[in-house]
Amino acid sequence: MAKRLDGKVALVTGGARGIGRSISSALAAEGAVVGVLDLREDLAQVAVDGILAAGGTAMAFGGDVAQRETFDKAVQALKQAHGRFDILVNNAIWVRYGPIAAITPEMLTRMVGTGFNSVVWGIQVGSEAMTEGGSIINIASAAAFVGVAEAMVYGGVKSGVLGLTRSSAVELGPRGIRVNAVCPGSVPTDGMKLNVDPDMMATRIARTPLGRLGEVEDIAQAALFLASSDSSWITGTSILVDGGATHAIR
Ligand SMILES: NC(=O)c1ccc[n+]([C@@H]2O[C@H](COP(=O)([O-])OP(=O)(O)OC[C@H]3O[C@@H](n4cnc5c(N)ncnc54)[C@H](O)[C@@H]3O)[C@@H](O)[C@H]2O)c1
């Protein structure tokens, strides 16, 4: 039976763990060849092994997404091996919450480098390699819409990602390349657990109309929709995947 992404070639940044790993698996399950790119190449290889074991096709890449060359190398390698490039998911980030007074130059550089600069380089390199039908999906956050205490830089970075999404969609639309964002609510990944106090989890669930935290698959299914031609007239926008929490007053 034909799958939604048969013949497509994709790259997922931060694809070794958490939401990125789930997106990588979902794209592969729908027939895409998936490049799994992560700072932790060892874990990217574990994710690739999982995809191969499930009958999919994937390649692991190590590298820092804050550097443009990381995208150059991965996209070139995918094109060389599979002849085309169609889908980019900008998902990787390094983030630390904390009070404004505790932000250091190193933290700021790393958060902006992984969360914002990487999206610029990904869109630049990825769109250059794509032809008509290409799709770029930026993983932003509900924190792009609401203020979150002790997450000033994160909120700024993710708001910026929505700006990159809108402007690049306008520029790339005439070439048939779409750019959209997915904005997750709270999903208990390793990254989230580092930053959100366990006591806050119950409060977040209580504020969520659908009554639970997100699962990585909830986010992956939204990314899959935006990657596929099911969303062929959608560009320059974002989908909140948050159980209704962001726009609720509870
Ligand atoms: N988990 C949540 O609740 C939540 C909520 C809103 C938005 N998001 C967004 O979803 C995305 C994924 O979040 P997650 O919770 O799965 O994160 P995570 O921290 O669990 O995983 C991030 C992955 O990115 C990789 N990475 C970090 N720095 C890198 C670099 N410089 N180069 C390459 N790879 C690097 C890490 O090794 C890791 O595998 C992020 O963009 C995050 O902001 C997550």
C-alpha cells in the first residue's frame, strides 16, 4: 500500500531523543528516508537502528546545528545517497530555564545558536536543496504565545522562530516550498524534565482542557501532517498542539 511520504527524503535535527526521535520514526513509518541529526551521534545511531529494525530507511549524522556546515554536510550526504531532499524538521534546541538575573553570555549564545540561528541555517541550506513540494517544519513552542516565568530567552527564541516561519514562507512559496511551525505544549521529555519542576506537572495538567500532558507522538503526528501533501495549501502558519492549554483560562 502506498505511504504518504514514499520517495521523500527528510532531515530531523535533534532527532536522537524526545520529540525529534518520535518525528523521525513517524516520517520513516510513512515511507520517507530519514536523516537523524544530533549533537549526540551515538544516540542518533540508536534512533536510526530503531527505524531500520522497523523496516524503514535512515542515516545518522553528528553535529552542532548552530553551525551552518552541519546542515551542508547532512543535506549533501542525503542528496548524494538518495538523489533528492524534500523535508526538513528544525527541532533541536539546548535550553535552560532560570531567572533573568542568572542568564550568562554562554547560556544566551547556546540557546540562540541552537534554537534560532539553527533554524536560519536549516531554512537556507534546506530550501536551496529542495524542489517544488518541499516542506520545512519548525518546532516552536506554546511559549511563543504566552509568557512563561524564568523562560525569557526561550520565549524570545520561539517567538522569533514564528517570525522566521512567516517570512521564509512568503519568500519560498513561489518555488513551491512550504514553511510551517508546530507549537507543542508540555511534553515530558528529558529536556522538559530538566527545566520544569515536577510539582508544576500537576498544575499544568489541571490547566489543560484535555486533561493530560502531551506525548511525543502527539507532536509527531502534527509534523507528519505538515510534511505530507495533506497540508499542501498550508504555509506560513503554526499549529498549537497543547491539549487546549494555551488559550484556556482555568
Ligand atoms: N518537551 C516539551 O514540553 C516542549 C514544549 C514546547 C516546545 N518543545 C520543543 O520541541 C523540540 C524538542 O524538544 P524535546 O523536549 O524533545 O527536547 P530534548 O532536550 O529532550 O531533545 C533535544 C535534542 O536536541 C539535541 N541537541 C541539543 N543541542 C544540539 C545541537 N547544538 N546540535 C544538534 N542537536 C542538539 C539533543 O542532543 C537532544 O537529542 C524543541 O525545539 C523544544 O523547544 C518542547
